[in-house]
Amino acid sequence: MPRFKIPEITVERLSIYLRAIKKFHHEEILSSQRLAELVGTSDGQVRKDLAYFGEFGVPGQGYKVGKLKGEISHILGLDREQRIALVGVGKLGSALLAYPGFKSEEFKIKAAFDNDPSKVGRTWQGVTIQDVKKIPQVISREKIDLGIITTPVPAAQQVANKLIEGGVKGILNFAPTRIVVPDHVKLRNVDLAIQLEGLSYFLTQVGP
Amino acid sequence: MPRFKIPEITVERLSIYLRAIKKFHHEEILSSQRLAELVGTSDGQVRKDLAYFGEFGVPGQGYKVGKLKGEISHILGLDREQRIALVGVGKLGSALLAYPGFKSEEFKIKAAFDNDPSKVGRTWQGVTIQDVKKIPQVISREKIDLGIITTPVPAAQQVANKLIEGGVKGILNFAPTRIVVPDHVKLRNVDLAIQLEGLSYFLTQVGP
DNA sequence: CAATGTGAAAACTTTCACAGCC
DNA sequence: GGCTGTGAAAGTTTTCACATTG
């Protein structure tokens, strides 16, 4: 549907728009201006972002919430189940297993793995923790296409390799280290400490 | 030191460079090319990023690890203690309290708050959990300048207001909602679900 | 002579403003 | 009259290439 290359930031904003409009009723109509205020951007930006993918609005009126929800969900692939595996059921891993956004209708964590024998076999948030050795086999049997890495740094690359061997197409990496993946796999790093460091920089700008 | 406005992404990359060079010895010398390979960017990018802040390299040689560490740490404000408060000691909150990057030499979580009476008074990771009512008072007494919000969505704005009342200068918000802050406070949102949705979009691009 | 620092060019993103539609 | 969709302009970031330096 997209004419050519879509900026990654546009996709990110679509997620944000979707979150914002979910609070409204299907029948309601929002203008780009109203939507922009809700999420903190400009009306032109909203229109440009949406226009990459089609014509969803009605001139003179605005965007109908129901239609927009459907379109954005479809663009983001949220209208079909996304099957996920999480590796590393430590503190952060178990928090994410319970995190509302990670166990929604669209996202289903189908498998969890750890290398700690005392955790293997236990069930947490409805998911049974399995041995990391089984990663490739389970990923491919369960047709899982997204992997989340919440292991310590030293294990991250190995785990990524196993996920890829099993056939995941995307990896969300929380281990603060660079991991290398082949071109056909999409990697996204979330480094929580870097977020803090960015704020820290800001403080050096404003005062003592 | 910076001549004018520095792109936020440059600051983020500085954090990444710093993480990468920490693995090397003080005396070692790295070229921009080597550093670029380590973090997955281009040599020109590395030089541009650093050149915003000064001349840290030696032409014909490269960058000395020790010097670079010092300079980047200083730029990011990591050469002095950053005092932090965390609000919302749920699953994600307790994971972050234990997260290595959040309890480093530079970052000290000095206070934690929750509104659940059964949690108040308990100690976790060396920090005693206090009642959210005390936020403004503790923030200002302890001279805390960064706040982390890991509460559920409905509480986020209220908590932010209390943090600001106490005098924080920056807020790291993990609640998936838009919160509004005055101009002099720096807000950074980390929405974990959006990261997943970005990957999900990618899958729609490469095939079913 | 190897690698930095840096203008200038290219690529990309956001803003603007307005024709066209409801 | 109000609001979308969209080219064109402005602004920003990245890449390029080279003069300069140890």
C-alpha cells in the first residue's frame, strides 16, 4: 500500500495516533488538528503521516474514529495475531510478560525461555518457561515471528542466533549490547540506560 | 561547550559510543572508522557527532579511549552523581530498580514511591518505598532532579505534577500515556508497546 | 601517510499554504 | 465554511570529499 519508503518515525507516530483514538467512540469524528493536539504534534504532520498510506479522511469533516482505527491497525499489522517468544525471564523479562501492552489481543507471548534450571518448567502469566536449548525447535514449531531478548549482555548474541535459526523475522533487544543479525531480520534495540543518559545531558544544558 | 543546538540523536549516539569504548583500555586508540563499526554507523557520523563538542582526536592517529571516555562522560553529565526517584514499584518499577544501568556509579536511585500501603515501608534493592504523598517533600529535601514514572496510566499525570512540584528537571515516563509538563522540565517517553508495534509493521512489509 | 575536522552536497523530514471537496 | 490531501519551501541530518595536521 505505501507508495515507497516510509520513515520509521511515521510508523511510530501511527502507533501513537492509534493509542490516542482508542479512547474515542467508533462514530466520533476527529480532525487532524484535534488529533495533533492529543498527541503533541502538528496537524500537517498527522495528515502527511496518514496520506502515505491512503486517503482515510473526509474533506470538510475529518477522520472517523472507527475507520481510522481499522486502517492504522491494518497498516501496523495489528489486525492479525503476532506470535512472540521472550528469552530471559529475569526481573525485566517477567515484568514484560505481565506488561499490558505485551499481552494484548494482537500480541501473544507464546513461549518463554530461560537457562536457569530452577525456572524451567514453571509457569508465569500463563506461559511455561522452557529451556533455552529448545529455542530453534519451539520457534519453528509454534510459527513465532517476533523474539524479545531480556537476557544479560553475554547471552544476547547467542540467543539472537537461536531465534533466527528458528525463523523469527524481528527481534526486540533489551540487552544493552550490539547484536548482529542478517538483513532479512529486523532488529530493534531498546536501551533503557540511554534514555536516562539523554535526560542527564539535558540537565547539563539547563543549570548546575 | 556546544556551539548551538545539538540534535537529540547525536546525544543518544554519544551514549552508545561511550558504552562501546568502555570495553577498551584507557591507553588504546580508536579511529572513527573502528568506532563506527563497533556501533553500526559511519565514520563521518562519528566525527561529526564528536566535533559538535570539541576536538578530541589526533589527526593521523584517532581518538584515545581514556580522553574520549572523559569527554563524553562530561558532555552527558555522567561525571557527577545523578539523583533519581522512581514512582510506582510494580513489576516494571522493581525491575528497573534492579536494572544494572539504573544503579550505576552515576545514577543513584535515592527514593522510591508507591501508593500501595502494603508496599510502603518495605525495602527493595536498598531503597525504602515511601508513600506517594511525600513525593514533593522528599524530592526537594533530597535534591533529586530526575524522576522515573512506572505507574499505571491513570496515575501518571498526577505523579508527574508532584515530581515537578518537588523540583525535578527531567522525567522518564514509562506509562503509555501523554503527560504534560512545563517548558523547563524535560520529558522523555518510553513506550515499550510501540517498539513491538514497530516490529509488527515491519513484518507486514516482508511478507505474511 | 593515515585519520581528523569541516565545509558543501545530498538526502531526508517537517512545515507551509492552498486547491479541491464535502 | 471547514478540513483534507498534497506539492513546494524550509529546515534538519547524513554523507561526501578533501585540506590540514601529527
